Amino acid sequence: MCKQITLVLLSLLIAGLPLRAEGVSRSREAVELSSDVLLVAMPVATATTMLVMKDWTGFKQAALTGVTTLGATYLLKFAVHKKRPDGSNNLSFPSGHTSITFANAAFVQRRYGWAWGAPAYAVAAYVGWARTYARRHDWWDVAAGALIGAGSAYIYTRPFARDNKLVISPVSDGNSFGVYASLVF
């Protein structure tokens, strides 16, 4: 089941990426569209995984993380009234796309570990980059959004409880092999 969820998430990621750049404005539009797709795809993939695993505690933690992230983000947006780099409106600081995707990435990392969290952080970092590339935000808008999202997740999220306290798994970097062991006590 985890392989199927990974394939769905990877498919959504690939579908959201621009296939070729046909000029700067078209490339910016494609990158902006991909950030919009990932804004929805990440939380949907995470929620689907929690439903399949029947992780109701995680669902509650994710909901608290999401509400806090959105509340803090929009409170700051309406308080600061910073214009976007493209001049479109006064709701640039902080980046909502970045705050939501980093909240999702930090939640996944805290709840399910770095094996799932590292790719989620990579997707969130791409979204932050995409928002600056599309000239919807400056880097400090993105940095503030990342801090709000990750901070919210770290406040509410606790690791998923497993029955086994001892984890032993093989590791390889392609040239060498080893064993990783972790004991929770």
C-alpha cells in the first residue's frame, strides 16, 4: 500500500512540473501552476495515508497543525499588507503556499520519520523556490512561511507509536552495506 501511495504522490509531482520552458513568462506560469498543484497534492496524499493507516491521532495533530499554520499565515498577511513582487496585491508576507507545504513536510517527518520526511521537505523546498521564481513572493516571504509551517507542526506533532521499540534495517550506499539499529527506551 505504501508503494501505491508513493507512486500516486510521485505522479502528482511529475504532472505538476513544467515539461519544457517556452520563454520566461510561460516557464514562470508553469512553475507557478506546479506549486499550486503541490499545495493541494501534499496534504491530500498525507491525509490519504493517515486514513489508510487509521492514524486518528495523527489526523488530529495534522488538523491542529493546519489550523495554526493558516491562522498565523493569514493574520500576518492582513497585518503586514506587503505587495507581491509582481505587484498583484498586498498579501505577500508570508507565503501561504510555503507555510502549508512546510507544515505538511514537518508533520510527515515528525510523525513518520525522515524516510518520508526528506522527500516531503524536498517538495516543500521546491514550492518555496517556485513561489519566488514565479515572482509571487520574495525569499523572506518564503522563509517566514517555512518557519510558520514547520513551527506549527513541531508544536503539535508527536512520532507515530510503534509496537516494536527495536528497529533493525539494512542500509547501503551502493558500494558498501551495513545495518542500522535504533532502540527507543
